[in-house]
Amino acid sequence: MNVFDIFLWLIFPYICLTIFVLGHIWRYRYDKFGWTSRSSQMYEDSILRWANPMFHFGILAVFLGHVMGLGIPKSWTDALGVSEAMYHFMAISVGAIAGVFTIVGLIGLLYRRRFTKAVLGATTKMDKFMYLMLLIVILTGLVNTGSGAIGDYNYREGVSVWFRSIFYFNPQPELMVSAPLSFQLHGFLAITLFAVWPFTRLVHAFTAPVNYLFRPYVLYRSRDDHEGSRSRRRGWDKVDTIPRRR
């Protein structure tokens, strides 16, 4: 390994993770009103109605697949009786479906954002950079899924071990140095996305509206009798509605 490899697969991940954690703390403390996805539904909803669910459900499935593939050691699935062939088949088939759903949904959202004038006007430079990063990360992930169907590289013995070693504070950068180029590119871009995350609309992923399930109903009351459903009773007048005589 050379100095560049050590920086790229040992030092750079810790820099990005540090920015990820501290950036979210800073954003929450000093930009609470900006902690939002900045919804643009009021500008256009025909494309959003199908593209938004496809993207979000697809990316959720992709995330769960990465938790399974990167976070759970191969020895655990072997102990549960899951053969390598079965795991390989499930990872490729489910991963491909989730990836296609995600990319189709994202393309729909990008098309809507580019060709809907009001939505384009509400798009910042950081939004454009974030969408570009997401698109490349997802595409390289699909390439790796496809290469897994025809290649002989087992990422569970390479990339996955490297990923977990970062959190064990016992990094093994040599595992990424020996990984195929497509896996290296996907890993580098994904790590970089973590560093960008706190400064984009992606922060809304950590905002779960749990209180919404338990909030009381919102009651709307009319101020004027003609706006209500019940007519005003005769002989009664509202306070300060009778003109005063001098």
C-alpha cells in the first residue's frame, strides 16, 4: 500500500464520519427551521405521486440490504443455515429490484425538478450536487450488483470486513485496495456522501414524525356566523357588534 491508499481507505472514512456527526449537531442547533426536505408538492404532484414513493421505498430496501450485507458477518448467516448460494441469489435479485425502483423514482424526481419551472426555481446548487451524488452512488451500486451475478469477487470477505473494521477502530485498508475498481468507486462516493449529508435536504431522513401519531385533533372554529354551519339565533348579538350611540 502507498500513502494515497492509506489516506483513502483509513483516514478519509474517519474524516467523513466526523463531519457527518458534527455536521448534524451543528445543523440541528443553528438551522432547525432548515431541517426539512423543503417540500415542493404544491408546485407539481402528478409526477411526484408515483416517483416519490418509488424512490423512498426503493432506497429503504437498498439501505436494509446494505445493513444485511455490510453489517452482518458471513459467519452469522452460515450459523443460521443460510447457504452462500441462497444468500447470493437473494442479494442479487432483491438488490436489483430495489435498485431499479430507486433509480426510476430518482429519474422521475430529477425530470420533475428540471422541467417544472417552479420546482427548478426552488432548487439550490447544493440540491443539484446532492442529486448528482445520489445518482452516481446508486448507479455504481447497480453495477456492483450486476457484477456480483457474473463475477467471482465476494464482497462479504472484503468490503464488508473493511467497513466493519472502521467501527471496530481496527481498520483494514488493504481489503479495499484489493477490491475491484467498481467497488472502490462506490465505496469512495458513498463515504463522500456521508460528509455532504448534513448540509443538504437529506437531513430529513433523521426526522421521524412520531408525535404526529399521538397529537390531538386540530379544531377549526368560525369567527363569522355566515362561515359556520349553524345560523345565528335571533335576539343575540356578538360582543362589540352593536353600534354605539353618542
